[in-house]
Amino acid sequence: MFRPCTLMPLFLLLCTLVYPTPNRDPSTMKMFSVAHKTAFVVDHCPYMAESSRQQVECDVLTKSRAQGVIPLAPVSKSLWTCAVECSMEYCRILYDVYPLNKLINYIVSDSEFHILNTWRQEDQSTHELMSALAAVGPPNPREDPECCSVLHGLVAAVESLCKLTELQHEQRTVLMDTAERVANRGRIICLTNAKSDTHVRMLEDCIQETLMDQNKLAAGSDRLMAIQQCELVLVHIFPMGEDALVSDRPKKEISPLLTSEVHSVRAGRHLATKLNILVQQHFDLASTTITNIPMKEEQHANTSANYDVELLHHRDAHLEFFKSGDLHMAGSTSRDSGLKETVTLKWCTPRTNSVELHYCTGAYRISPTDVNSRPSSCLTNFLLNGRSVLLEQPRKSGSKVISHMLSSHGGEIFLHVLNSTRSTLEDPPSISEGCGGRVTDYRITDFGEFMRENRLTPVAETAPNPGGRFPADRAKAQLERYTRYWPMIISQTTIFNMQAVVPLANLIVKEALSEEDVLTCQKTVYNLVDMERKNDPLPISTVGSRGKGPKRDEQYRIMWNELETLVKTHAAGSERHQRVLDCIVACRSKPPEEEERKKRGRKREDREERPDKNGTKEPEDRAWQDSERLKGALEKEEQESEVIKDSPDSPEPLNKKPRLAIEEVQPSEKAKGPVSLLALWTNRITVANSRKHQEFAGRTSSVNNKAELYQHLKDDNGMDVHENGKASR
Amino acid sequence: MPTVVVMDVSLSMTRPVSLESSEEFQRKNLAVHGLTMLFEHMAANYRLEFTSLVAFSSLWELLVPFTRDYNTLQEALSNLEDYDKTCIESALNGVSNVVQQEWGSSCPCQVVLVTDGSLGIGKGSLRHSLQTLKQRADDKKFPLPFPFPTKMFIMCVANSEELQTTDAMDNLEELLRLSGGDGQIFTMEGQLCLKSVQAMFGRLIDQAYSPFHAVLHCGNLSSDVQVFPRPEPVVVDDEVDPMPRVVNTDLEIVGFIEVGDISSPPVTSRHLVLPIAVIKEAEDVSTGAAEEPEEEVSASQMAGKSPNFCVLLHGSLKVEGMVALVQLGPDWYGMLYSQADSKKKSNLMMSLFEPGPEPLPWLGKVAHLGPISEAAENPYGEDDSKSPFPVQPSIKRSYAQNVTVWIKATCILLHRLTFQRRPRPSIR
């Protein structure tokens, strides 16, 4: 079924190009044009029960039937049936293409008028109208023709046009002072069987009179609006084979308020064609025929045939053709003896996938002209199943261009207009060439996760609306909360690189925390305390800082600071958020002794930095590299020794043993100035030796080779604090 | 929006400007001076604009086809020759051809018409063209309005008093009206000199060629950006809502939607979103704009190294296959997404939706899109297998329900046949 995919390269090229804005048709820019309100007035008088005399052959099954059966006689529809069918087809197309704000008020007229629905949106469906029409039933031939007239209906139509629609009401309320900008225009389509041109004139005069009266009435009422413009479309229906008693007349102005046109049409398919043309004219529709749709028959799966399907849609989908004068080239053909024009677009393989973002300049709802035909329903079902298809516009030159796409969204089919001209945005500078383009460690995956959490979903309008805000405002508020502390690059953050922080980080951004959430957050904090106690390594980035980066206790200090920053931005949110912050502040506080030690440690670092500044970079760097290599080895050792360390009885100071072994020797040497070869060598030997034996506890924790004695006495105090922390859990 | 510069090279442009100073200028010199200033400005601040140069007298000539190479344009300006009389109609025909050949008939264009206010004499003069507007055969129609949306800027190297002594001003106003009314006539104030011509082109630059700067917000994350081309004001309904809507300079992200859910939406225009470095005081606006002149490389390199939210957003949108829904103003939305061109160059792009509360029927009202955290259970499913989109309409369309239209006689028969296993075709 796939045609050879020769179009592939062209297609690929097209979807990567970028194109400019289409011109907007000014005619579509009025909310309250005559098209906003349409009153259908259908004659229900006894003469409408007359036969249309278009015969419908019923006896198609003759061949297969056994002999001796009397063939069915052909039947014909009444004028009323024809009128109802065609007007309903008008409504069907209208509702398909404009589900909103193009309203119909259906009125039936005999000895009195029957209004079948209102302007309200919920009354606007063919289903509603069909049920109402079924209740009305066929015209009663025995009714007194004297008291029956379409006039009742026409008067009711004018009255109805004065009534406000929901949209008019809403806009008037919104505009307040400038409510006069809301116009009231409308159209009356009258399907009747008139007696003569004089009769038609009488009807027109009557409408004109009613208009004047109603406008006067409306001037003094809040619920009614005066009509500024009314368009009467009178369709005279007469049976096949009879002469038209009424002559066609193009649109003419009867008064500044009223224009009128007369169409004299034979019942049956002529009437159907006429109303199809009218609905296109009235609602700016145009026709597109999709050709070469490959279909296979269910019963003969191996054979395939190409079908054409005609669709109606807003004419703006052809705007490009109109403007470029390409209509002929676009494959426009005249059908039904020049009454109707359609643009031909060719079914195109390959099909497109939905994850591709096409540059689309318009999407217009469609309605198939022949909704019941087999090819038509085959196409619509295909699309409703979620598949999209590209359409190509044949050009005179023989070149092809993909100009449209058919696609369904939520059970509605749209004709998308794809742009097919050169882009004014071609060859833009790449994002990597601009600001921030050289940075390579963006938290792309994390932000992706952030985006997933901040996806949108339709919220029912009836849902409770906290603070009178729209759901979209709440979505923005959520974005605000989620980004109060959000470092953009990996090297700017520690906590977001730690799996252990995830539960807290996910919860703290919530607007309200449950008691359980607080508990989870606290657990996370205790877990971190535990990690610190065990001296677990942190994923601190060394980018930017030179060499091996900060020491472990410094790392933890950075981590705690960052965590505090994150939680602080939310602490004001609720009492429970505050409790999480309190927990962090309480847990990270250290006994003064430990703090002191940290300070000393920092001092050491300072000293370490100093020789750097004295222009001894190179040997230093090498020394660093060496020590870095050693550190790697030591780190492994450290992990092995972890098993022992985990024992609660083991004294704390031992923890830092291996690393301090190198670091403590170095500074004393380095402080003297440039590092000599001897110093480097001695260092190496010392370090290598230190790995062969267990260092004395005192030496490892010494500062400048001076060790404090009886440290464990003070450390016991420190342990107490930790235990208190645990107790509070 | 591409620009066509239409330069009058008729003899009247060579009229000298009376000046007290020793140097003598022709009007042409002034016009060239003004255009030079415009091109320099564009080269520095509006570099992505395509510009072409058309010269005209009684005939027209495309001197430089659409380009971003402003040196070529400058060069062409300095090599202008003088010809015979002014014929604006032929020049406009030329513009129409040039633009449609390059961009088709739907791409909005800016036309900068530089003339001296003497609009030709006799046949072919603007006066004659306008007088005969209605008496023309179909094939000789006046070129205005152009098939493409036009912004017409008429730069008169003359002051308004001079123009009002003849009917020149009226004719130019009529020309502007015919072009669709979007645009402006600029005249020189006071004496004709280099200064006043600079002032006139300065006003044009302010109106049409100043870069559109905005701040893109996503909660507390933000980035200064230039939106190119400038988003144009949009009139939604000239009757109910006649005030043109303008894009906010604060672009607020509302949330995120999968590309498959937003599903090739119709847009009114597309724009590049280029991150820019925060403008330092008293420094040229161009600093940090994505297209840096050579000498500012160090500054742009600096900017390249500090993290920028746009780059992060772009990267994640690209990786995740999502778009960001962005609010442009009251009831006006757009989407941000990653767009790659054929050369694998990738960019952050913003498309604008039609203004209104519900630009895409399959999303429903944008104001009623809320965070998924509000939903009782994740509408996307725990494993992203579901989606709350598209929103289903309350009433099914005719083709989606079992309606029967009996207008055609065959329809009735087919309807009967359905009860007897009517064969159905399908598309493979």
C-alpha cells in the first residue's frame, strides 16, 4: 500500500525549516457577524406534505430474489422531508466545523410557530434538533390551509434574533462601558413553498415591519438587543417536474437593516446541493478533495483501490492558494456543473508521527461532505484512531510540496496548514554559541525530572478554587516553590547530587506537608547525620576548586549549609516546614570542641594555600598529583577499614587516620617555601611507609606534629550529643 | 520579517541641499547617510534580519537580493547611480515580485521606501497612479495591497512643510492606506542636514528595528532574552476588542506538556529566543546578544561560561521531548521548544498561539490547566503510559457518531445494506 517513498527527502527538509506568519483574514476577526446567529424557519403547512417526485428506487435486490416475488414500488419523499433533511445537513456541517458560537435556532411554522431549541450552547446539536423534529412529525394534510403560514415562523425568528446569546451576554458583561461594541446581527434561512414573487415580497415586507417593531421593543429592554443587520435567505422549494413560480434573485438591500435573496430550487438532490453551497458561503467554508487514498476491501485483503474523499473546512486553509493565485495549480476542479469548487490534495506516504512538531500556521475543523459514504467513513475512522497523514499539493511544474496535514485531536479531525515557503529564521546561531553555551554540566536530567513534575493537566472548572485563583496560577505558584533553590549546574550543588537527600528535596517543595512528610524529612536528616558520623564520602564537585577540593568535614559543612538554604526558602510556608528546618539546625550543631577542631583544620588549609601564592606552582602541582594518586589508593583502604569503623565502640579520632597521615606531614614542610626534590622524595617514602603500618592514633590526629592527649574524654561528650539526637527521633 | 529597502535614484534626488556650511550635499547623500546608519544598526543589533535593496526610477532594479551581509548592502549604497524620473508604481511591482519569489505570499515584510517627496510627473507618477486606480484591467492592477502582510515605512528626505506645498503628502498617505495602513511616513524636522536625517532614521530604528528584550521566567529561575523577530501586536477582533495586544516583556512559564500532547498546534508566528548577558550600564545594547561582533568576543566568551537558564531549559526540553507553555499576556499563550535545523544546530524557539483563553481545543482552556500534583492520581500514570490530553469535546462530531444522512438515494440503500454485512474498506 505504500507508494515508493521518493518524497522522503523533501518531507524531511520541510519539517526542519521555519516559516513566518500567515496573513489573517480580516473577515474572520468579528465575533458577532451575521454568522453568529442563524434562524431556520421551515414551513410545516399542509402543502409541504406534497411529494417531491424524486423517486427512490427500493428494489435493488431483485436479482438475488427468487422468482414470483412482486418488486417493490419506488417511493418519493415529501417536500417537508426534503427540507428537513437538507437543513439538518446544513446544521451537521456547521456544528462539525464550528462547535462553538455559531448558533442555530430552529423554528417550524404551520398554524402557529414551534421553536425547537434556544440559542444556548447545550441546545446546539443535531441530536437535539432531530429529537425535536421527530416530535413535530410530518405536516398534517388535513389542517386548515387558511390559518397556516410560514409568516408565524418568520415573526418568531425576528423576535428570537433579538434575544441575547450566551456569548453576547458574557461579552456585554465583560466590556461594561463599551458594551455597545457587542453587535447583534443575524440571518434567517426560510425553507418554504411560496406562491409567487408577490408572495415573497409580502414576506419580506412583513419581516421588515417586525424588525422595526422588535427593535423599538428591544430599545427599552435589558434582555433584548436591537438587530443591526439581518440577512434573509429565502429558499423556495418546488416538486420535480413543476415550473418554478418564484424567480431567483441575488442579494438586495431592502432597508439598511435587511437584505434579502431568493433561491428557487427543486426538491431532492438540487435542494441538498443548494444548501451545501449556502452553508459554505455563509460560514466561509471551502472544499478539499483528498485523492489517491489507498484502501483495501475487507473481503479482498489483497486488492487495493484508490478513493477520493471530499471535506469541508474554513476557507483560510486555502489562503495560501488564494493569495498566490495558485488555485488552478492546486488542482482546483469544478464539479456539479460549475457550482462548486474543490481543491485537490494528494494522500501522501510516508505518514508522520505524532511526536514531531510541525510548523503549522492554522488548524481547521473538517466535516466530510458525504459523511456516510464508505471511503469517507474509512478515512475518518483511520484518522480518529490517532493517525495523521500529510497531504501534498500538486503543482503545475510537476514539483510537489507538502502543504497540509490531517490529524485528529480528541475525536475531532483538523486540517492543519503546514508552511511550505522559505524561512526567515534559517541558519540561526546555535544555542551553544550564545550565553551559557560553553557550560557543560547543566543538570539536564534533573530539570527534565522537574519538568515532568510540573506537567499540566486539565482541572475541572467545578473543582474547588483555593484563593479564587485559576489552576494555571496554581501551576505557576508551584513552579515558584520548586525553584526557590535550584542550582543550574552540577558543580554548584552537593545535595541534589546525593541520593540520600532526594526524599526531603521532593517533599519540602510541597505547599502543605503532612505529619508523615515531616517524619520522612527528619529521617532524611538523621540519615545524613549518620553518614557524617560514618564519614561517608560526599559527591562534592572538585570543578573550580583546585586539586582535591575541600576536606570531608568541610564538605559536610557545605552540604549542611546548602540543605539549610534549601529548607529555609520554604520554612515560612507552614509550621511543618519550619519543623524540618529546626530539625536540620539542631542536628548539624556540633559540640564546641569539634567546631574548634574544624576551625583549626581550616587554618591548616589556609596555610596550605599560601605557598601556592609564592609562585611555587609547578612542583606543588606535581606534589598534588602524587598525593592525589595516593589519595585514590587510600580512599580504597578507607572503604575497607569502614567495616571496622562501623563498630560503635571504636573511637572517633581513628576515622581520619589515613588521610591525615599525608596531609599533616606536608604542610610543615611546605610552609618553609619551595618544595625541594628531597622533600618530595621524603614525602613519598613517608607516605609509602605509613601504609605499611598502623599510624599512632595520636600522630594521625596531631596538629603540626603535636598531639593532644586524652582526647577521648572530650569526644565522649560529642558522642552524647549524637545520642541525644537519636533519642529525639 | 524581511525588509526591502526601496531607494529612489531619480534625478530629483540629486537636488542639492542648501546649507550654510562649505560642503554641499545632495538629497541622495543624505538618504545614503541615513540608510548607512540603518544598516550599521541592523548589523550590530538586528543581524538575523534579511534585507534586500531595490533601486528605482522609471524602472526598478534589484541591487542586492535578501541577505544578512550588511557589507554588501553598504557597498551597493555607495555605488548608486542617478537615473531619470520617479515611478513608485513600478517600484512597488518590483517589491511585490522580489518578496513573493523569495518568501511566498504569507510572510510579513517591511518595506522602507526612501524618496524625496517629488513623486514623478505625468504618466507613471504616483498622482497619476492613484487617480487611475479604479480604471484598470485585471492584469494591470495597482500592486497595493501586497498579497503578503506589509509594514510600509516611507522615509521622505524632505520636511513636512515642503511636502504640504504640493499634494505629495496626501498621495503618500493614500499610498500608506492602500498598503494596509500598517506603517508610517517619516519626514525630516527642520533643516535638511546630516543631523536631521539621522534623527529621522533613528525614529525608524526605534519603531521597527530595536531588538525585543524580555525576561523568561520559570518560577525563580530566569534569563534575559532577545526575541527575534520582534513579536508584532495582534488585534483579536476589531469590533469587540480593537486594542492591539502586545507581548509582555516578562514571559512566564506556566508548566510543561509533552510534544505528542500539544501535537503540532497552529501558531501565528515563531521566534528565536536568544539568551543575552545582563546589559551593563551605559553599554551598547548589543553586548551579549547572541551574534557578537568580533571585538567583543572576550565579553561573549565570558557570557558563554556562566550558566544560563535558557540553555538548561533548551537541553531538557530537547531530551524529554516536551514543550513549555508560556504566558505572553492576559489570555495569550505560546510555547517554548527546542528546534533543530538541518545542520544539527539547535535552538530555543517560541511559537505564539492565537490570543484567547482557549487557543488549542485539545488542551481546553489554558487557565484551567493545573499542576498534576493537584490531581487525585497522576493523570500521566505512574509509568507515563497515560495522558490527560487531548481533551474530548462534549459533543461528538458527526463523523465520530453513527449519524445517517439520507439525502442521496444511494445512502438509503447503503443503510439497508449495512444490515447485510456491507463490505468496509480500510486504509492500511
